[in-house]
Amino acid sequence: MSRVCEICGKKPAAGRKIMRRGLAKKKGGVGQRITGISARRFLPNLKTVKAIIDGKKVRIRLCTKCLKAGKIKKAV
């Protein structure tokens, strides 16, 4: 099951998580040091919704941004 919005095509993005230690300078410390970097994924907030597309009820996966924007008509 792919994590892609069927309306706008939003999909997972790659990124990094940075681990730090130490007290920040503006809080009175000597500054934060980076102790590790690991890869991570930023996943889109997808919902499975029954929508009316071409007069038929279809179950699609779309992101909450498209859902809030009203890009589809939900089936009742």
C-alpha cells in the first residue's frame, strides 16, 4: 500500500533527525553539540475516504490538506 495522495500526489519525504546535547547559549550554557544524525521519513497525513468520482462511490487515499480544501465530494 503506497503512501501517496491520489489527488495531489504528496508522498513521503526523506530527512534527518539530529540528536544534540548541552545547554543552549541563550540559556546560559556553552552551546549544543551534535552527537548523532540518523535518517528518517516524513510521512504525509493520509486518510482513506469514500468519495464520489464520476458518479461512483470509490475508496481513495488522500491527504488531510486536500480533504480540508474540499477537492473531493465525500459519499454519504
